Amino acid sequence: MICAGDEVAGMLTGDTRPLAPGRISRAFLANLANYAARIAVPFVSLPIFFASWDADRVGAWMLLFAAPAYLTLFGIGFTSAGGNRALSAAKQGDFDAARREFVSARRIAMIGTVALCAAVILPPILSDLFKPDAFAAIGAGEWGLTLLFLALYVIAVSHLVLLEIPFRAVGRYPDHILLTSFATLVEILAIALAVTASTSFAWLALSLALFRTLVAGLASLLARRAAPAMFARGVPTNGEIARFASLRSSLGFIILPLVLGLNLQGYALAVGAIYGLVALAGFVATRAFARVIVLLSSLTYAMQFYEAGYLERDSHAIQRRLLASMTLVTILSCALFIAALLLAGPALQALITLGKTSFDPALAIVLALAGSVHALAASPFAVIAARNRHFAIAVSYLAGSVLALAAGIGLGLVGAPPWLALCPLVAAELCQLLPAFRAALAELDYPAAVFLRDLASRDRIRDFSRIAHRLFTRRQPTD
């Protein structure tokens, strides 16, 4: 039986032998669906918000939702590190070890998520001193309920994220990606029902929490069917959990979503606090366009990160070709995207906000440049992250992002326009891109001069052709 990972090798080498059917194509389509869903959400949900609420209220909700959106990223760290280790154990037939990794990751992540929710949400409930002036119009009863429902939302989303581990251990991670994509899209319906029925933040938060809880329950049932061995009785000891928690790789994966949240929600909070809620609503709308290119990185990263664990033959050679090919695709995509953004941005923003905010070309360019740098870092970082050797890069990225956000806030406080206050974000993204490329090239024994030459090689065209042929040509299953 040919190893499933050899399908990736066959795509790029032109090997015509029968290969393990299905997973690569399903993964590509699942990641493409996830990419489309994440693009669709702001473009569909923002018009719904602006049609039912005024710009001040939309901005206030975006400001309020920033913290919960940030907290949902915590579980991703343990999911990625635990998934790497669980897959490695499962490939060797040791499902007891794979299950231990899953249970450890789930316990630690859920305990940490609940603790973070309590730390962030309880103080504002217990004291009006923690309630920003932007929410002064919200009554004490509604304020407390809104925060509690948002905490439930965070816990449900985190549970759904962690269920990726059992799917991944049995090679069915595309199913989990499709499920989360479906949840992302259908969540728009929950938003539409809530904001058209009421202007209550509590009602909207309850709608989102209930929907995500139902999705998490469905995902649990599907995960048990897909990987029953991962849910068999037997749990890790406290010592095993402690060893998992001390892994540098786990900490590195925890840092990454925290940095993403810092760069995503930190600047939103800063814009809202310095420039006002109307400016924040416009910023969120403009950022929705700019994030299209950021989301491209999730597609290129996911395909390389997940499949690296299945590669068996010629892994370095295949990954060198993937790195060159995906880098070239990203460069071309970013250039085309920035041009399209400047041409279509004003009309699109007027459309999705119903003319209640204006498009800022300078702000859009800065956000698109930052997104392009982030997208370029996806491929080299996937090479390192799949080996759990990304801790130093994550620390560099965190340090650069913290300093950049501080610089941006400082620029805003002294009266700089929003686009200038966002410029440090580009520097923050370089703190991931440069170390990621340096580490990936070293890991793959790939000299920088050879890599740059390979970007312009005719092999890139052949690679694209072979990948497309393998993805979209039906193959017969083999034993």
C-alpha cells in the first residue's frame, strides 16, 4: 500500500502510479471553502449590521466583540501542537499515546480558556469602573448578560477547534475544516436574526453562543464516529499533562494566535479608543477587504502544515518545491490584490456599509501591505511549525508586534492619521517573515540564492500544472 503522503510527492514529480485517493483533493477543496467562508462573513454580515443599526452601535459591537474574538484563539495553540504529536503517534499505530495527547491538549486548553474568560469578563460585570464609556448606554442587567453569553461563545468555539486533533490523527482533517467553514457561514444567519429582531447586545451574544454550542455538540458526535479510538476510556496522569504543558512547541503555538489577536483586535481597540466608534466601523469595513489577502495565507499554510505530517519520501525535495511555488503564487496574488483593492475599494465599502463609512486609500494600502507580508510568511513558517520548531520565531513575532502596537498607539495619541498609526503593523509582520524564511531555508538545506533562482524557474509552471491535474482529475481508489 502506498503511503498517503506520497500523493503530495506524486503531484510535483509527475509520478503516474496510483496514489492514495481523496485526502489531498478533499483538503484542497475544504481549505478553499474555508477561505471563501472567511471572506464572505464580513462582506455579508457588515451590510446586515449597518442596515439594522447605526454606525455608532456597529462600532460599539465591534469594540465589545474584540476581546471574545481574541480569547477564542487560545485553544489553537494546543490544537496545533497536540495535533502534530497525536498524528506522529497514530502513524506508528500507538493510539493510546495519540489519545493522551488529545486529552491533555483538551484539558489544558479548556481550563485556560475558562480562566481567561473569567479574568476578562468578571471584572466588568462586578464593577462599572471596568465598563468603557462607549457602552454607557447599555444597562447593568444587559451588560452582565452580554458578557456572560460571550464567555459561553468563546468556550463553545474553543471546544470546536480542539476537535481537530482526532480528525487529524486519522487523516480526516478536511472534514473538520468543512465543518468549521459551515459553522462560519451559518453564523451569519444567527447574526441576521438577532440584529433584525432587536438592538440588544445581549440578544445577539446569546444567539451566537447557542448556535456555536449546537455546532460543538455536532462536531463531538462526528469526531467520535471518525476516530473512536481517540475517545476510548483512559486519561493521562497529571504528570503527563504537565509534560505536555511544558512543551516549547505548545507555547509557540499559543503565542501565534495571541499575536494574531493582538494585531487584529489590538489595533481595532486602539482605533476605537483614539478615533471614535464611527472611525472604528469604517476601519473594520476597510480591513475586511485587506484581510482577503491575509486569509490567502491560511490556505497556503494549511495545505503545507497538515500534509507535512503525511510525507514519507523525498520530503525535503518536495517541500523545497512547494516553498518556491507557493511563494511565487503569493507574490503574484498580493500584487494583483493591491491593484484591485485600490480600484474597487471605494465602491465596495460604500456598498457593504450602505454609505455610512468612507474608504481610506492610504489606510487600505497599509493594511494590504501588512497582509501581504503575513501571507508571504505562511509557507516558510508551515515548514518549521510542522516540525514543532517554531518557538523562537513566535517569540520574535510577539515581541515585534507588542512594540509595533505601542508605536501605533503613540502615533495615534499625538494626532497622526489612522493610516500612519497603522504603519508599524507592517514592521510587526516582518518580525515573522524574516526569521521564518531564514529558518525554513536552513531546515530544508536550501541556499537563499538557489531559492531566489527557483522562483523564476520553469519548474514552477510545471508544478502548478501537475498539482492542478492531480487535484481535479478523478483517480480510482487503491489498496
